[in-house]
Amino acid sequence: MSARRWAWRAGSVLVCIALVLAWQAVADARLVSPVFLPPPDKVWRALQRGMASGVLLQKLGGTVLRMIEGWAVASLLGVGLGTLVGASHTARAWLGPTLEFLRPLPASAIIPVAIALFGLSDAMVLGVIGFGALWPMLLATVHGFAAVEPRLYEVSRALGLSRAAVVWKVALPSALPDILAGARLGLTVALVLAGVCEMLAGRDGLGQWILLSARSFRAPDLYAGVVLFGVLGYASALLIGAVERRALRWRG
Amino acid sequence: MTRLLRAIAVPAALLLAGEIAMRAAGSSSDALAPPSDVAAALAALLADGEMLRASAETLASALGGLAIGGGVGLLAGLLFGAVPAAARLFAIVVEGIRPIPAVALIPLALILFGFGFRLEIAIVAFAAIWPMLVFTQAAVAAVDTQLLDVARVLRLPLAARLARIVVPFALPRIFVAFRLAFGVALIVAVTVEIAVNPLGLGYGMTMAQQTLRPADMLAYLVWIGVLGFLLNVLLLVVQRTVFGRFLPRGARP
């Protein structure tokens, strides 16, 4: 079974290589202008050059830092507020509809407001990412608390647990899968907003890098930046996946 | 009735507090406005047609991108769901492209298309592929194997198998995918407008900010929220009335 899985995996790698080779052929034959579609070897060299000189590495670092900072703030606030709202039936009844109403609001729509409040500053970027990534986490926590098996609450009441103990020992662990799903979504939102804010506010990062590369028609640099965005998205998904597997091991 | 009252009590109290605080502070701000001014600005923008024109532009881009990207995602999802070998062979390609945030493609689309609808539609299309692909693939893969066995016994060709068995079976779930993809499309459209594109609601909001009209800016924000909420409710109602009976409990988010 496992050998078969590896065979499929190998086949999948071959398909990927074939597509890159096709891209190379199309670009080399100049079927598409190299301004829009540089050959992959040039993109790879641009990536290497940028990494070796440290410029691209620094941009990558800036974006990663911004994303993690905003996401960490959002996680703490989201789980904290979500616990406050979710742990009390009354708060859920009063605040739930408002939260549901705000759910589909695009997080990016807060950017103009944040610019008006903070100007084109790092505080603006942090505010936007923090606000945007807050919602998935907050809503997931509230939902997780609402979905706790009611009998667990009955048992804790029978055991005479305090309210804090119920939250800490029963509700939070039970809501953990939801919270981690929210964290995953929050991380994606954080990456998107970091990119947009860097483009808009000219902060040092990948978003600014790809915008400037496009403006000066340095297509290999542009593609190198897009590739790094993809790597960043993939790496953060892997990381959350690993955390999920570890943290949820007890559920079997 | 009490539920409705409870639902609007907190926002109403917050709006009232905001109104009083802004009026008491007295000075005008570049970033905030009293809720009553925002309501007046919203009414004015709706009355002179500006808001509706911007909404039409945003919705046109979102729907155009959804049609292209959602179509690609639907076809790929049908293929990957019906032919697992294809899904396995393209796994790494999909895993490699999917994590790229759609907004990272804005600069590339900008040099390809310039400002305008095509830029926005291209970005929305890229973003709309993935929810459609993932959910359609799962929906098709969940088709009852006994039905497929019957189809094999009847020697139905692939096209007939898809049209007569797979699609009717998977359609309710595919509609759920469409609803989620529509939400994504709207969000991405507004984001592209705020980031670069001089069109639609996002641009209207950015312009209001840059020309220091906070009441207008917040009116756009409120309208974007209301529009997203109402469209989601509309699609939910359609989902429930048309497909409600066919959706298994787990697939009814």
C-alpha cells in the first residue's frame, strides 16, 4: 500500500517537472513575452541571487515577522474574547448575532479606516492584520464552546468544578479542534493582509518587493517573490497541521 | 421578538455610545464620524446612485471571476473526483499553486492587463478556483459506489456517467461550494479594489479616506458589510429551499 502511495507521489513529481519543462520551452521559444513569463531557470537564478545578497531574505523576514506578530496578537485576543463570549450562555445570546453579521465582512475593508487612523505606519499594518485574523479565531472559539457535549457540563457540575476550572479543563480542550481550524484560517488571512499592506504602505516586505519588481518590469524578481509567497503559505499550513496532529493526539 | 431585540441591543448601545462620544468630543476627525453622519452619508450615496454603481462594478468583477475560476475549479474537481488517478498525479502541482495568496498575483496581473475589470476578474478567478475544486472533488468522490457499479454494468460512457449520476448526486454539495466561492470572490474583489484597482466599492472607500470624508468612508464600510451579509443570506435561502432535502446533515454549514 505504502509502496503504491510512493509510486503515485513519484508520478505526481514527474507531472510537476513536466509542467515546469513545458513552461521553460514556452518561455524559451518566446511564445509569451519574457516580460510576463520569464523562463523558470531565470526565476530560479533571481531567487538565488536575491537570497545570496540578502535582499530577498530580508523582505521575506519582514513579511514573516509582520504576519506572525499580527497573528499572535489576533490569536491571544480571539481566543480570550471568544472564551469570554463562549463561556457564558447569556453573552452568546446577546453578542452571537452581531458576530455572525460581521463574519462575511472582508477584512481588507478595514484597511482604509486603519490608514485614516494610523497613517501608513507599522501600527496600521499590525492593526489590520490583528483585526483581520481575529475574526476566524474568535468565531471558531465561540463555536467550539457552543458545541461542547452538554453532558460534560453536567458532569462538571456534579463534580462541583468552579467556572474557571470548567473553562480550562473541559470547554477549552473540547473546543481545541475548532480553535486550531480558526488559527489555520487566521494565518492565511494574516499572510494575505501582510502582502496587501506592504503594497499599499510601502513597508519592507515581499508585497512591496513584487510590486516594485512589476513596476520596473523585472519579471524574474517578481516571480521569485510570488514563489516565496507560495512557500510561505505552504509552510504555515504545514506548521499548523503539525501542531494539530500533536495537540489533538489525545482524541485518537 | 425578544431574540431580535437581544440581537440588536448591543450594536444599538455601541452606536449610541459612539454618537454621544463623538458629539461630546466636538472636534471633527479624519478617521471617525458620528453614526448619524454615517447613516446620512449612506443615504446620500444610495440616493445619488454612486453606491449602486460601485456595487454593480464590484459584483460584476466578482461574478466574472467566479464564472471563470469557479468553472475551472468545477471541471478540475469533477475530473479529480471521478478519476482518482488524475487527482493523485496532479497533487503536487495543486499543492504547489494553491497556497499562493491571490493578492500576490496583483502586480503580475497589473502588468498583464493594466487597471480595470480584467485585472480584478483575473485575481478573483484565481482565488475562486480552490474552494470550488476542493469541494467538488470531495462531493464527486462521495458518490454512492453502488450507483457507479450499476452504471458500469449498463456500460454507460464516462460523459453519461457524469451527467446522469455524478452531477445530480453531487449538485447540492457543489452549490455549497459555489456559495463559499462566492464569498471568497466578493472579498477578493474588494481587496483588489482597495489595493490597486480604481473600480467599485473598495475604490470608493479608499477615495473617501484619501479626500478626508470619514462619514463616506464608513458608509462604504457599512454597505460592504450589509451587501456581503444579504448575499450570503440569499444564497443560504436558495440552498435550503432548493437543495435542503438532499444535503446530508454534515454538509449543511
